[in-house]
Amino acid sequence: MDKRRNTEVTQNNAPIAEALDKHINNRVVRFDVPGHKGGRGDKELTDFFGERLLKIDVNSMKNLDNLSHPVSVIKDAQDLAAEAFGAKDCFFIVNGTTQAVQTMVMSACKAGDKIIMPRNVHKSAINSLVVCGAVPVYINPGINKRLGIALGMSVKDIEKAIEEHPDAKAILINNPTYYGICSDLEKIVEVAHKNNMLVLVDEAHGTHFYFGDNMPVSAMAAGADMAAVSIHKTGGSLTQSSILLCGESVDDNFVDYVRQIISLTQSTSASYLLMASLDIARKSLSLYGKEMFKKTVEFAEYARGEINKLGGYYAYDEEIIDGDAVFNFDKTKLSINTRDIGLAGIEVYDILRDEYGIQIEFGDLGNILAIISAGDRYMEIERLISALAEIKRIYSKDPVGMFDHDYINPEVIVAPQKAFYSSKKSVPIHESSGKISGEFIMAYPPGIPVLAPGEKITDEIISYVDYAKEKGSLLMGTQDMDVENINVVVEE
């Protein structure tokens, strides 16, 4: 049955964008916010952004609908997105995928409820535990020793966690990880649903799974209950725009509850620039997605082959699949290990930007990631390959003494919320070993905490922090902006 409000709109339409066009052509006199009045209030602002952009930067009104309670054009746009992504319902999110992830957790869990998740989650997932009081049951991912990266979730580990915690309400999965690692989503969904648990998928980097050919399975196709998808990352919308999908397995009452949870944290001044970009991106993906992602894979495959010919670098691909913790690999990801040239990924990242004018997505202690899309050009791919060849020639050194992994298994002592809101005191990081952390430490990107509230601080973690600083990683999360001191829980 077609659940769309307006069955006359199709994937060829962009209802929000079309309504905005009509609105600005009506030459409405503006006695509402925003105060720039379509750009007339600030010439410098207009010159910088352009007159059209400022004209469509408007507030909610009857003819343009309201994201907090959509009944017309926003509802139409969300319905079209749900159809395009194979979901039961879709919510447009303007506070970033962080809000979508937190909504999933807060919809599935209340204070004290258990949720099974991998420890190598984005900080947004652990932040949601601090906010709502859910208790994590962490599954430590496997580690690829050659690459030093955390992997996906093993089905056997999930089954063991379910057996030990049958009262858990949900399972949260990263799919794909930042590096392109995919778990066996279909099997995980089967196991979870058999045990009456919801499946929540942080699919921030997986927009293309819904539209490309021969891609790893998407969350909705696998039968997941909810998925948070960063359309801006690989789908073409503006930064901070995202969607939250609900699968066919959830009922209408749950969907309505999700809407209420969203309203707890979403802006009541939702950006029409972001919403229109989601609307237009969905249209483009629906009509041209296969072609776009075919080109993306071709670019990535070519780059991988040429980079591996250089020697010293390892641009990994489907050969790392093991059918378990690496069930599949996202071929659009150009993930490159740099350890054999004696440089940390963050060092290569800095050299590429500062010496060659090339901005990649991130560098960690052993890898770099370049985001590839159909918007790239072969000459730019060649420029990256040439730069990596020169960096190897000029900067490579003996890799002895390099940190060999980016993930450390944590020891959780207390729940994140309890630790974060406990009595705390600040101590020098080098004097904190053995204490319980009251805050986060992470390198950003990728934003995966090396230490979260409630976890025991160890010598290994302190060494990691020192090494990351030495190599130039951007560390954050502590109240001390210099990350020299850390708040620890005062034990009663």
C-alpha cells in the first residue's frame, strides 16, 4: 500500500525545492525572521553567499511546511526519500547524523536499559548513553594486525553477548566503518529479531549502498529497524544534513515515538537550505545513483591499483574479507595504510595538505582515507597518486617504533552517564593511570573515542595519547583544551 500523502509527486520531483522556488517568485514582503531579509540587510553577507541562497534561507511558514510537524511539502519529500531508500518512514535531520544516531538509541532505550554495541562507535553513540542513561554492552571488534584498524562485528560475538545479556533492548552496528569494513548485517538482524531486540545501524558512510550496483547490503534491505544515513557524506547534500530511516519491521506507534524523540533535540528553526539539499540529493540519487556510484568505484579501483604499484603503501580492498568480522568491503573507500614508509597516516595527511594542496578526509596513526565520488576527476586522482609517490621518496623512513594499532580494548568500570555526571577532579594525564575517566579523549576525525567516561585509564592509553600528539593528531574531548589534564571520577 502506498503510504505517501501525495501520490502525484514522483522521484522526478523535489517538493521542498519546488515550494521554495514558488515562494521566492511570489515576491512576498518579509516581516519574519531571518533578519537579513533575503540578503538585503547585509551587503557583505549577500556578496559572500549570493542573493539566491539568502532568498531561500527562510523560516517555517504554512506554504513551506514545518519540520517539527510536517504535513505538506516536507512530508512529501520525506515520503519520497523513504520510497527511494526502501524504508517505511524517513525523517529529515538538520542537526547532523549525530542527532540521528542519538535518536535511534534514545528511541530504543530508556535509563538503565542495555544496548549491545561495538566499542569503536562514533562519539555520538556514546554521547547518547550519557544523555539517556542506557548501559552499553560493548563488543570489542577484532583488529587487523597488518593495518592496525578495528574491524566489524562478529556474529559469534553478538550471539555470545545476547546469551549473556538477554534483556538488552537493541544492537547498534557501524556499517560501514570509516575504513569501509562491513559486518554481516542480514545475519545480525536475524539473530537480534529472534531475541526480540531492535537493530540500529549507524550507516553514516553508506548512502551509496542504496543506489549502487554490487554494493554491500544496505540496512533497510537487511531488515534493520532503524538507520542513520549521512546523505552529505557520499550522497551530495549539504554538510550537516542527514536522514533517519525506519524499517518495515517497526509499527506506526514506534514511528510516532521516534518523531517525539527527534523533537527533543532538533532545532525548531530548521534550515530550508539543508532540507532542500536533502530533497534534491534524493532526486539525483534516485534517478542517477547507479551511474554516479559506478563512476565512484572506477575511480577508487584505479587509484588503489596505482597506489599499490608505488610500494610502501597498502590500499586495501576485498582481499581483507574473512566472512566474519570483515564480512564485506566498501569498494568506494580509498583507505591506505602508510606504516611501511615509516610515516603515521596523520603525517601523510599533513604533508598532502601543506605541501601539495590536497585535502583528504583524515589520517590516523597508521592510515589515511580519501573520499572518492563521481564529482572527482581523473587528473585529481593522478595528482594524489603522484603526491604519494613523492612523499614516499622524500619523507619515508624506517618504521621501527611506530604505534601498530589505532584501537585499544577498554575496561568499562561504570556506565557512561554515571561517570560523566559524577564528582570529578582534574589530574595530569601522566598521573591518571588506574583511575576512571570522567570524560572522552578522541582523535578527530574519525571521532572514535580512545577513552570514554567510565573506562579505566591505562598506561597503554596514555602512551597512545602521547604518540598521537607527537604525530600531530587533533585530540579533543577533555575539558582541558590542551589535553594535558583529564577529569577522573572521585571514588566515594
